[in-house]
Amino acid sequence: MDRNRRRRFGQNFLDDAMAMAIASDLPLAPGDEILEIGPGHGALTRHLLQRATHVTSVEIDPECAALVRQQFSGRPFTVVESDFMTFDLANFCDQHPKLWAAGNLPYNVATAILVRLLGEIPRLQGIMAMVQYEVALRLCAEPGSSDYGSLSVLVAAHCDRTLLRKIGPEHFTPRPNVDSATVLLTPLAQPLQAPTGFFEFVQTCFTHKRKRLANSLPGPWPKPEIEAAITQLGLSYNARAEELSPQQFLDFYYLLHKNP
């Protein structure tokens, strides 16, 4: 496969030993199936097939799709040649009630893929994804940490989060310039019930995350109103976005939007 094709699809292929270790981290139960995003040359797929009832891989690259289709012929395996961002995920979840999502996500679209998966997280057993290490830190960050941001809030509102393992560039071909990590995201029994527009509000709050909210939050609210809401939350006058938990963000949203 040529370099231009790899660059186009953000592909870095995983070595077999690490693929086996990653597959063993997935806490499967009997009857569980896997939806794999981006099988590439099938390094991870091979080991997922040893553990799951069935693996369905979504692959955007026709050459990779043909390769894994031939490689795993006769196994409990299906490859769908599609861009995952247009794949009918909701319908697939309806048809597969014991489903995990897993994959070595292309770096250039990893966050977009995760956001799409989070939209279906109540119907998934969970997600195990390999991403850039710095993205993994953001996914698992807690309030008050330097890695905490709007993505952290979105994930924490829906999932329990575990950083499983840090993975060096020596485990990939071609070798990337960054470390990677696998994260495990499992649905909360009681996720945050957020209204439409809430996560856009959170993103707005993080626009200037180092400034105190009363000075940095753009929008229709006068500064005294923002300060009053912060006080009602029991937060410091100097509170910054990185200090608020998902529940505090939701309370803040309702105070500013005058909703019950």
C-alpha cells in the first residue's frame, strides 16, 4: 500500500504482539459481538475473532477491505466497505444487542468517531478505542486537571472511563511521531440527562478555559447574571471552566437558561 493512500486514511498498522495484548483487554461476555472500526490489515481483527461471537469490521479503504475479507473467509466475520461516519450505526445497534465497538482509530478522525459512538453508548456494551495518548488523557481527565476540556465532560456524562495501556510508536508501521493509548468506555447506569444544546454550551465555556467564567463566557448573559449563577452553584468567584464537573455544568446551564 502506497504512502499517499496511508496518509489519506490516517493509517498506522499495529504489530501482532500488541494487537493480541489489546484484544485480551476487552472484557467480553459470552455471546458478545464486536463492531470494529478500521481493521486495516487485520492485526487486531485476528485476535478479536478468537474472543467474540462475531466481528463486523467497517473499512473505508477498498484494498484493506478486500484483504481482510479474503484473510478471514470462513470465520464469523463480515467486512462492510464504508466510511464509518456515514455507516448506519443506529440500525446496526438495533440488530446487535450485545455489541462492543473497538478499533485502532485513525488519528485525524478519532474524536469525530468517538462522538458518533457516544450517541449510541446506551445501546453498546462499551467502547475500546486506540487513540493518540494526549486524546486518551483528555477522554479520562477529571475536573481541575490540565487535560480536562469539553470532550472530557461529554464522555464523563455518558461513560465510566479507564485508560488501559500506553503504546509506543515502535508498535506501528509506519512509525508515528506520537504515543498512543487504549481507553475503555462503558455506559453509565445513570447518564447525565442533558438537553439539546448543552454540549455546545460546554464547548463555549471552554473557549477561554484559563480565564474565569464571568469574564470569558460570550453570549447573551450579562456579567452579573453569570456571577450570580456561579455563586448559586457554590463555586468560587474566580471559577474557571476546567473546575466544573459535568453535573455542575448542567446546573450552570439551567441557571443561565432559566429552565427548571
